[in-house]
Amino acid sequence: MDEATTRTEIAAGFAQPANDSGTLSLAMNGAAAINHVPPLPHLSGSAPVILKAQQAQLRREGEKSAAEQLDAEQAARRRSDQDVVELCAQLAYKDAQITQLRDDAEQDRRALSQAIRQQQEDSDLIISMEERLEDVMALAECLRADSEVSPPEFRLAFECWRTITRDGTHNPAGAGGRGVHGLVEDWLKDNGYKLNKEATERLCAVVSWRKRGAGAIRSK
């Protein structure tokens, strides 16, 4: 039996019950006719047509499986790409946060450094003021008229100095001004003090802030 005949018989066999033999009843001209169908040939699993059918089935299953696998891989790739995009966005956000934190930390460091410098300056100023305050307090004690250790000539010299320098804000012996000696003598006269020459010289020596020889009297 050739291959074409075998294929025909297999096709015919798939269209009727799978029995080794069978009877087909047909109604022809009102009479029943019985045709006897010969038994189908037995095909082994290694027959070429069976092998081709199996190969075709395997190929279809393989193509379906490959298509499904490709779809799954593409879906996984899309998910992976989306994950990468989200991770990049999160990384950019974190980088921005880190940059902001670094800037804030640098500003805090500078502010702290400035505060420390200011605190040191304030501390130095306070120490200086405390030292000056000690001097002022000691001077106040020195100028107390009721103090038994207060020098009268020093109190007089301080009073004279305050007047002619306007409490230390003016230099009357500057350019175009008068010498300290003449200013002291005029102050003594204006305030009714009568000192001998020696006492006047001592007073001028205490009051004067100029070097000896630089206190020559200038014209008014």
C-alpha cells in the first residue's frame, strides 16, 4: 500500500468509529443495502505519516511555547525598564536631598564658626571692660574727697584735665591750639586757685599729655 493510499484511509478512518471493521447501512431506492468496510491497516508509531504528524504537533507546541516565553520576557523587560526608571528617579531625589543636607550642614558650620568668633570677641570685650571697670572703680576711690588716701593735688589735676579736654574728647593743644601749660594757668585763674610756681609746675606735669618741651604757649 503506497503512502497516498494510507493517508486517504487514515482520513476516512478519522471520520468513522475507530473499529477494526464496520457495517455502513445506506438507504438506496427504498431498500437497505449493506456495504462491508474492510478493516483499517494497523500503523505503528514509527510510520512516516505518524512521525510527521507528531513533528507538526511538536512544532506547533514549540512555537506556542516560544511565543508565550517571548511575551513573558517582553513583559518582564518592560517591568524591569519601569523599575530602572523609578530607581533612577529615587536616586536623583536622594542625591538632591544629600546635596541639600550638605548645604545646610555647611551653612550651620559657618554660622557656628561665626557664633564662636563673636562669642570670643564678646568675651574679650567683656574682659577688657571688666579691666577698665576695675581702673574706673580704683580711680573713683582715688578721687573720693572723703578718702584718707585720696591725693588732693591729683583731684585738682583731674578736675583741670576734664575741663580743658572736655572729658577727654578734645585736644586743646593740637594744631592751632594752645600749649598745656598756658591752659592750666588760665584754668587756675578762672577757678580762683592761687598756687605758687612750684605747685603750678607739678599740676602742669600731672595734667599734661604732651612730652616735655612740646607744651609751648601758642597765641589764642
